[in-house]
Amino acid sequence: MKNIDAYTHVRGESIYLDDIPLIQGTLFGASFGSPVAHGTITHLDVSEAAALPGVVRIITHKDITGENQIGGIVPDEPLLADHEVHFCGMPVAFVVADSVDAARAAVKKIKVTIESLPVITDPREAQALGELIVPARTFQLGDTESSWQQCTHIFEGRADTNGQEHLYIETQGAYAVPQEHNAIKIYSSTQGPTAVQRAVSRVLGLPMHLVEVEVNRLGGGFGGKEDQANTWAALCALAAYLVKKPVKYSLHRMEDMAMTGKRHPYSADFKIGLNDDLKIVAYEVTFYQNAGAAADLSPAVLERTLFHCTNSYYIPNVKATAYSCRTHLPPNTAFRGFGGPQGMFMIESAITKAAEALGIDASVIQEKNLLQTGDEFPYGQKAQSEAPECWHKAIALYDFASMHKEVEAFNAANKWFKKGLACMPVCFGISFTKTLMNQARSLVHVYTDGSVAITTGAVEMGQGVNTKILQVAAQVFSIQPDKIKIHTTNTFKIANTSPSAASATADLNGKATLMACTAIAGRLKKMIAEELNVAMEAVALQDEYVWVNGQKTDRDWKSLVMAGHVKRIGLSEHAHYATPEIHFDATKEKGHPFAYHVYGTALVGVTVDCIRGTYTMDTVKVVHDFGASMNTAVDLGQIEGGIVQGIGWMTMEEVVYDANGRLRSNALSTYKVPDIYAVPKEIAIEFLQTPHDNLAIFRSKAVGEPPLMYGIGAYFALRKAVRAFNKNGHFPFDAPMTPEKVLMALYTTQKEGSIHAHEETINHLAVDK
Amino acid sequence: MIQFILNNKDISTNLPPGMVLLDFVRYHQHLTGTKVGCNEGDCGACTLLVGELVNNELQYRSLTSCLTPLGNVHGKHVVTIEGLNMDGLNPIQQAMYDESATQCGFCTPGFVVSLAGFCLSDKTATTQNAIAAIDGNICRCTGYKSIERAAGKVAQVMQARQSAEPTVFVSENHILPAWFAGIKQRLHLLQTELNGQLQPTSATEWVGGGTDVYVQKHDTLKDASIKFLFDDARLKGITQQGNRCIIGASATVTNLSESPVMQQYFPHLANYIKLVSSTPIRNIATVGGNLINASPIGDLTIFLLALDATLIFSNGGESRTLPLRQLYKGYKTLDKQPDEQLESISFELPGDNTVFNFEKVSKRTNLDIASVNSAICLTMQGNSIEDVRIAAGGIAPVPKLLDKTNTFLKGQPLSDATIDQAIAIAQTDISPISDARGTADYKRLLLGQLIKAHFLTVTANALR
């Protein structure tokens, strides 16, 4: 079944935030962000701005009717700066005007005097100064200290990954409309309607039942709208509440890029020990997470880095420590993978460092250490592992040996072009690691004409969750999809929702929908059973008809529903689902936090132009653990998209801040995501249909985040190609592998070369805006 | 008063001619299928088609409506996604639907419009050409493979066209709405009716294609008094006069790439142009704009510097000739009076012993701004270099010829040693800085590599 939104998408008829027809009298907002990264505000002058034609009001922290606080996990983030600013772009004032142009013109006239304070952009520096968001966390398995002596080979090193801009094509935005009795309705482009509701409630000082948040769909989220939609919604809601008019704010791309956080950059130190047989005996790693200026979701992201610090491998002795470091960058936030990719990059770097030193292919070490069923993760859960199945199927199906030989032959024959081939196994845990978030509700109404309306906490952002939820209802009722409508996500219909995140949205909301539909179907079947005096199990719904004892009756779905209504049977149900089995004790750092894991292996091949330092992605060949995919079109799309986004993170996407904490890659002209020519020439995806029972909806395993991490293979494939050209060169594990880093690595001969892109001045930049 | 046809509707508006087309269709016509993505021509979510009569042929081009002023569509036909909708899905939409080439859907209308532009062009119906039509559209969800498959299906649909006029073919075959067949006639009538220009007498701003000024000065241009240069017939055309090529200042990059003269004398032109921005930007970006914008990394500037192009300026009365190499006085400062307008560019076409090559490296190979770009024009006599001009961008505050390097190379035999020495000398020609496009060290290394690439490429091409 195709995505149920595809029809209106291709006709340009789908409605996003900026497409909602305006209510008369609507005003427009624009925020004034701090021009410096860290300092004390000594003077804020909005008089000239306020005097401009069309300007209705300029709002500062003094106007906040509730609490000036939007921090979710830790209350450390003011909505509008009061006396201090903590990052460039931090909202200081919010202009409300009668047109977008007037609001933006006024922003340019706001003057602020700020006494500068020292700016920290490096997480290691922050950690050394004790600037931590939350106390450090350590996951431990076995004992690394006493294990080093069992190791034949020990390697230490450092690895770094940069951030990543979400670049949802639809920017952030909100539209707040005052309602009677002091209530407020907010249309928001958010993955977390309840997070928006909570933030607005807190800032305005209104109880949550007066704050209605409605989400139709997002033009992309990728985690960027999980927590960071709150700011814009709260600003619009505050303004609307104060001026008693609807207020809308759809961010300009450059505002969005400068003011919102991104994937966390990480730096890490690792130590890995292997025995004679190349089994990894011990692994120690220390992560320095660049959290930015406020907690946002950083503590949760940090936790997932620890959960995935050993990727698909079993290592008996592990010690992983992680620091969430406070710097003066915009608060970094959720991004597809949620800290997992950074953890995996570090272990892959450690393995690669060992392989390079030992003169063997990294795949030899990878294969010998794959997780087996029953192996223990550092956090105590036992693996139900598909890692070896995925790996061996990929190696055999795609004939890795031949691929490897072809690469070697090519490299021997070509002086200026070199190929690289890397294997990237992936293991990703499914569930919110905060156990309480693993619950969802679904409200299902069956109308007397047989049509069905469903509301859940799931937000549709292109991942196809509404399509899957519709499939659940269609299957339970055995009716045609066109009889079912999935309605907007709304906090007045479904309360206390978890954000659409953690790849778990279809599982959680799908299961709740399954329960609700099953309950209604059950009542209708019971009615028939009583009417015909047969056992309830003898009654089935199939192809829009009632079947009894395997025989089709003449009662169709519509008349069944009507009969139920006549008999005063409830045709609506509000079901609640909570993931069973999961638990985690953060005091011991042990438990069973994931409902299940998703596995897979990718083979990634690249070609480097050794004159220019440019490269092409030749092939990505994957065996992916789907469980039993309930929608292959949607799932394949998630995998292809995830792979390309992961490759982007590892190759061309470079977030550049200068030493003053100012974003230099602040527009699409300076921040590059893959275009159609940049993607792999070939992406092959093979299903691993795994037979084991699991907690996924209809056993169809979550697919949103795991494939992103196949992209990590691109970094290591590029590294191999570079080393085929420059055998004596040493270069750091530092992603992304931009054409700059590739060229520098091709021609570096230093022992420990440090290649870091940085910025001195922007004066000569062609698009210096 | 600006008049044009929007989809199937006649438009007359008194809104400022400097307003961008995107704002007009979204916020004044409430056609919300066209999306706002980046406001700088880099994402394609706002792609529209513009049809105009060129030599009595109806020619459609895609463009980014975020950078196009209303003044540049005066007398033309503007097509949005709404104008492509019929009962059910058209074959382009059906292909996107069938291949699941849409996820969040926000970029999707832009892709559909760009593919419609392919269907309305006279390009050969290949998958490669269909993909080229969407090279300016960014999708963050799909990873493009499904979109590639959809593009392939669209190409298949168009294979039956043969020599039929595209507008006639698409309307007769229910690929696009039937009213497309009547647009040519309506544009004729509109042009006859207009029979005049839209040029204010006291313009404070000049706008060509708008691809750079609307990025830099979007807010001020909206209400400015603008002289629109894009459709000025005197500034169009690419012709050969003797051994010289004359390019009108308002010729677009697309005009350049489609020019028979250019194709004849630059056999690898298509490869170079593919590295320059994207289809919708090339359709509106002018050659003159690229030079006057004075970007240190303007691709065509580097191209034309290596060809030692000459510029002709006019202040309305007098003309002045200036070699391009003398235009740039410092960062974004020009040897040009405020009342002078660039009229044309000319250069000597390469002779039999002269070879040309263009190199560009950027973070992303396509639709990106160069870290370093370079062009070479090399004339050989036997194995020795008779004349050479290497130009480079991204390595100084201005785009420039590498004078010391060029002087050294003249008269040298072509050898590895010569090239190595040239690369070393080139380091004294340049003063790169570190910025978002790369560190100074990188740019130094890269320029040397591009010089090496020039010689390897021209040698390899000579062998073919």
C-alpha cells in the first residue's frame, strides 16, 4: 500500500503549517536573536523598532505571564533571554507586526548592548572547566582494568564526529489563535504536540486543558522538531495571548539554521584490546558530547550513545563514560539515531585503528566479534541477535570476496583513482530509553455509515506512520482503506502523548490502535454470536462481511455497524498501550530498556579521485532485519532515505561555527546536503525476514532510525580508498570526510596529522550574508 | 501594471514589480502548492515554469520563484503545480506516486514541476535528461533513488513525442491539461497588447536574472524602482563574428550551454556547465550578472578570464571597452562607473592548437559554490607552450589570472617538471583565506592539484 498522503503530495494539495488559510486579523512574528554567543545584556533598545509602521508589539522576557522556562529534561532554558545570553541566535525579543516584512524590518532595528563573556565551543574544554549539563554516566560490563593483560594487541586513539543540520525542507513554525475562556489553539510543526502544550502552558501560566495543540503533518522532522518546536510555539502563543490576535511565525531558513540546535558533535578517546584470535577482549571509551548552551534532550542522547557504544559486537569487558558538556552553541537536540550513530562511529574507529595497525581488513575483526543471541550488552539486556545472519547473508549474497578483489585489482591498475570498500553492521535498540515514554493512546470512532476515524499521538512527517496505522485498522475490521481517515494529532483528543521519535511511533500508536479496533470488533462479533447463538470465535470479519464458521453471511460491514448502534453497542474506543517487559535502573545502569533490536549489515563502496580529492558513492548493499515488513514501499523508502542522510553526515555535511560561536554554514549555500547526483549509484536492499516473535506491530520492526547508521560505512570506505593511495599517511578519525579532508589526507605524510576545518574570517566569502 | 498568464488565468497586477514571484503566487494568489524552502535558490521547493515566445516558439524553462521578480515574468506564462493538476494524477504525478517518490511531501511539488519542465522541453526523452531537470531540487527524505525511478518512467512517457511540439504533445496525450495547447496563441495576443516596456525612467536598482541580488538584497528590492535587464533584447544572444564570440550580457548560462558556437568550440562544455549551479538557476542566471557580481569564485568569470574576454560597457551614450582581467580592483570593487551597464562580452574562439579546460571542486560536486575553481586556455607549438592563461577563483579577494604562473609557463616544454614548477610558482600568485568553503592550506593544495588536473585532462583529451 502506498503512503496515504502521496496523492495530495504530488498534487501540491497537502497542507503544512504555512498553508493554513489565515484568519482575518492575523499578525506575524519574527524573533531577534542574540548577536553574540555569551555575554550579559546591559541594554536592550527596541524603541526604533517599535516605532516602525505595522509593528504592533515587541515582546521581551518581562512580558511573560507564566514562567520564562522551556527546558524539558532540565529547567535550564529561558524562552527569552533575561540578563544573560548563552548562544548566538538565542531569542531576546519577539516582534509582532501586521506583515512578515514589517516584523523582519523591525528585528533589524532592535539594538542590544552585550558585555561579552568567554565563549566555549569545544566540549573537552567545557568538561575540563566542569561545565556539565548532568553528572557523567558510566556503563560497565566485566572489568577492563584486569583485562588488558589478556590482550595481545592494544590500541588507543581519538575520534571526532561533527554535528548535522536537520534541514527539514519545511522550516520550524507555529500559528497561535486565541479562543474563548482564555484558551489558546496552536498549530505547530512539531513532533511533540504534548511538549509544545507543556511549554506553552508553563510560559503562559495556563493549565494544560486550555492549550490545544494541533498538528496536521510536518515537511520533515528528523528529530529537529521533537523539542525545538517549543520555542516558536511558545513565542506565538505568548504574543497571541497578550495582543488577543492570532499570531503566526514561519521561520526564514537562515533564522532556523542559526537559532536551532543540531545533531551533537562528539569527541571521544578510546582504548581497545584484542587477543591472538582477534576477539575484542576489552574496550574503554570516554565520550565528550557537545550539548550546546542548554540541556534540551542532551542527557537522553548521551544515554543512547552509551547504549550503542559497542554497536553489533559482543565485548566482555567494557567501560564507557560520557560527559554532556555545556558550550555556547545553540542547544543540540534529537536527530535520527539520537546519539547512537556517534557511539557506533567511535567503536568502528577503534576497530579500524586496530585493523590498520595490524595490516588486516577491518571486516576480519568485525566478523569475529558479532553479537550472538544470549550475549549481554553493557547495560545488562541479553541480545536476541540477528547480527550474524545479516552479516553472513550480505557477505554471501553480494559476494563480498569478489567485491574486495575487484577493488584491489582496480587500485592496482589505476594511479589517480582509488576504490574503498567497507562493511557496516548495525544494531539499534527500539523503545524510548526513558521507560515511561513507552505508552500511547488511540481513539477510534466507527460511524453508523461504516466509516472509521482514528486519532492517535503519532505525528506524520513523511515516515508513513499514518499509513501503517490505517493498515492496522483496515486489517482488524477487514474493510477497504478508503473507509478510514487518520485525523490530525491533537492534544484535546489524545492527551499526554510521547513525541513521534525513537522509531517507535508506529509500534506504540499502532498497538494502541490495534487494541481499540479489536475491542470494537469484539463487541460487534459478540453481538452476532449472541444473535446467532454461536461461539464468539466462530464469528469473523472478512472483506467487509461477517463470516460465521468460515461461511460468508449476507451481513456486510455497514449493516453490522448500524445494527450495533441500534443495539446501543459502543462504536468508539480509546485504547491505551504500554510496552511490556521493558525496564531500566539508572542507578545501576542495568536493565532491559529495549523492546527489541534491529540489525543489519551494509557493504559500502566508493571511488576517490586522488587528484581532486572528490569522490563518488558507488554502491550500498544492505541486508536489513525487517522482522516482517507490513509496508515494504514505506520501509524501503525509510532505508534509502536513512542511508543517504547518513552518508551526508559522514561526507559533505559540515556544520561550521567560528571561535566566537557564530554559525558560518548558515544557509543552503554553505551547508550542503546530498543532491540527486551525490547519492550512491546503486542501493540494494535485501529483506531478512526474521522468524522470532517480537513486540513490533504485526512483527514489522521499526525502521526509522537504524538505516541512517549504514551511512557510517561511507567514512570508512573513503578512508580505505585514501590509504590505498597514501599508504604512509596518518590522519585522524574525524568525520565528516569532506573533499577537503580527503585531499589533505591524500597528501599528508605527518605522523599524527590534525586536519580540522576552521574559520579565520568570512570577509571574502562570495555569499557573505 | 504587470501582466502575465498564471496557469490558465490572466493576471494584471499593480503590485511592485520587484516582489518575488514566490510571494505573489503563495500569498496573493493563495496557490500554496509552491513551497518556501530556502529563499536563495538552493532547494527547488519553489520551482515554477515560465513559458515565453522565442522566435515564435513557445519555450518553457524552470526557475526558482524565490529569486525571480514579477518584472521578469511580464508578458509570459507562469505555471505552478496547481496548473499541472488534472482529473486524477497526471503521468508525472502517477510516476512519483507509483515509485513512492514522496515522503514528507514538502519538496514534491517542486520535483513534479521540474519534471513537467522536462516534458515541455525539446530534450531527448532519456532518464539522464529527466534527472538533469531535477538537479536543482533537494529532497531530505527519500534518498532520491525512488525519484530517479520516477524520472525514468517520465522519460518513457515522453519517448513517443518524436518531433511533435512539446506543448501540443503533452496536451494531446493528457500528460498536462489540454489548455496548454492554447497558450502560444494567448501569449501572442498578450505581447501584441503589451507592445511596450516595463522600464521606469529613474531606476535605482538593476536586476538581471536576480539569482544573486535577490539573495543579497531581498528586502530592499521589493519596493525599489528597478530596471529589468533580463528581457532586454539588445542584451541577448550569443553569436560568432569572425574568430570572436559575442555574448550578450543578459544571455543566460542555459543559453551559453545551448549555443551552437560554444558547443562547437568547447567540446566538453556540457561537463563544465553541469558543475555550474542547477538547471533552474542556469535558466535565469545571466553571464553578465556573474561577472558584475564580482564573486571571487564566479564560475563563468573564471571561464572567461582564461579566455581573456573583453567587456563593452555603455552609459547610454558612450561605450567603453575593458579587458575582463582589468575589471576587478579589489574585493567586490570594479572598474565600472555607476551609470555604466555591461552590454556584451567577447573573446577569441580557440584555434586548432588551443585547448581549454575548466575545473571546479566544492563540498558537493553539483549545485554548490566552488572551494577553488580554475580554467586554462593553452596554445601549444609542438611540445612547447606557446601561450597559456590559467585563471583561478577562491584563492584571492578577486577572481584572477595567475600572472606569474602564466609568464613562467610561456615557452616551456610540457613536462612533469614544468608542471611541478608551475604549481610552486602559483603559490606566490595567490592569497587564499580560510572560510566555510575550506581552509587556506586546503585551497593552496587544491589549486596545485587543479593545475595538475588541467594538464592531465588536456593531454588526455588530445590523445582521444
